[in-house]
Amino acid sequence: VSDSPPCPIIARRSAYVLDLEPGTYLWCACGRSSTQPFCDGSHADSGLQPISFEVTRRSGTQWLCGCKHSRHPPHCDGFHNRLKE
Ligand code: FES
């Protein structure tokens, strides 16, 4: 039994840069989804939950974290550049 917090899988080491229609989206936090960067339900048993976010007409281009280690999810904060192998 481990006390370490659940760790996401790195889906990719860069942001997903997307122009999204207004609406509510679920960003994959576990890295297991096959519909990156969005949740497909694969987080079950991972100990991680997707993050819901809103896109409004004025939100503009979204830079969504692909490495799943951003300190400001669901958005990329550049942390992917600091990930070790
Ligand atoms: S893709 Fe995760 S911080 Fe940039």
C-alpha cells in the first residue's frame, strides 16, 4: 500500500492548442483518455478526476495541458519543459 498521491500519465509533452466552441468541457487529468485532451472516462480507478471548464465566446484559443503536470490545469503553464524522462 502506497501513500503517494495518484500520478497522471504524460499524454504528450506539449499543449493542445485548440479553438473551441462555447460550452463546458472535461479536461483529462489522468492522461489515460484516448480522446485527448478531453475525458473519455478512463480515469476510473486512477484516483484522479477530470477538470470541468467553461469556454465563453471571448475565451479565445485554449492552451490545454497535455503533460498533465501543469500547476494551473487545465491550461499549460510551461511545466512540461521541466519534466524528467
Ligand atoms: S503541456 Fe503540461 S504544462 Fe505544458
